[in-house]
Amino acid sequence: MPDPSHVGRRYVAPGQLISPERVAAYASAVSGDDPTFPPGSVPPAFAAVYCVQPTLAEMFADPELGIELAGLIHAEQSFEWPVPVRPGDVVDAAAEVTSVEARRGLTFVTVGLEATNQAGETVCRGRTLLLTRSAAR
């Protein structure tokens, strides 16, 4: 079960290739045949593929943190993109537990996210709030 002693724990997913083919498939799934995204761009929500999924997969696999997926609620998500990510970029993604609070039978786990490209530029920064059931009272 997450507790305040886990604050500062980091999970990394280096070498995430922003594959043009995966970007195109994602854009098609999101917008169909409507050319919503200009050629050479990456849809903003693609951050879930290169930043969120690989780092949170590491976090969820951490037995010391002990997040149970059954009953997990993804309560909030925010992103900003200081520099555009481009197809062909290789990004290193990281997630860090920034706070853990227990309230009313739930544990609130806040996770900071960041991805940097091969030039060391931050291409995505975000925050996720996860709710889990607290240990039996």
C-alpha cells in the first residue's frame, strides 16, 4: 500500500521511439479519416503512449509501492508540452511519486511525469492523480 515513505520514488522508461507509424495509427484511431493533425505532428494525447503507459507500468509492477489495480481510479490528468514532440524523436520518460495522502478510506497518489527528447529538451510534463483503497481500518 502506498504511503508517504514512497514520495520521491522514480520510475523510468528510456528510449521511447516516437514511431511515425504508431503516431499515424493513433491519429487515425482518434480522428478517423478527418485530417485533424497536420503531417509531421504528434497528437497531444499520444503522451499516454510514450510518457504515461511505460512509466506507470513500471510503477504498478513495483511490489514495494503495492498499488492494487483492482479498484484503482485514475482521477485526474494534466499535461503541458514545452517543446513539440516529433515523429522520429527518442524520448526518455520518468514518473515520480510526489505525494501520498490517506483520506476517507482512500489513498491519493500524485505522480509527476516528464519526457525529454534526444536533445535533452522537455517535450512533455504532466501530473496524474490516482486513488486506491486504503488498507483495512
